[in-house]
Amino acid sequence: MGFPTHSIFRGGLEAMAGQDKNMDKLNKLVEAEVTSMFEQILDYAQIAVPTEAVYKALRSKILRVGNNCIRNIKSNLKHYDVEYKAVSEDVIEVGKVKN
């Protein structure tokens, strides 16, 4: 006698895969937002800093802090269960074309 095709274990794996997908989506969003923030900071710094040498040193520190921030947030997010709730812009309706 074989195992049933639908089991609690299988359902649990599917839920875990969905959570992983949701977590990946959140990680990408966080990374994009933090990256955007420090790119904008660098744009302002390039204007405000008096010399190229000082800008390069400041740029290096900003990128290091930004990347550390992304890693720390991702590390902390591992302790949460994440569920993505689609907004209306993410919903795609499919219908049959009338002849």
C-alpha cells in the first residue's frame, strides 16, 4: 500500500515553500530600498564633499554601512514568518476572449 498523495507533511512543505517565496520577496524589497537610500546619500555627498579623495573615503564607508545594514536586516528577518498580501496592482485577471 502506497502513501497518500496529499498528506499533512506535503501540505507543510508547500506552506514552507510559500513562506520561503514570501521571505525572498521581502528580502529583495529591503535590499532595493536600502540600496536606493545609500545611492541617494552618495549623490548628495558627491556634491557636498570638497575633494575626490575625501569622497572616495566617505563612499567606501557608506557602502560598507549600507551593506552591513542589509545583512543585519536579512539575518533578523529569519526569525519571522512572512506572508505576502497582494495589492490590487499585483492581481492579474485572466478571462476567455469572446468571439
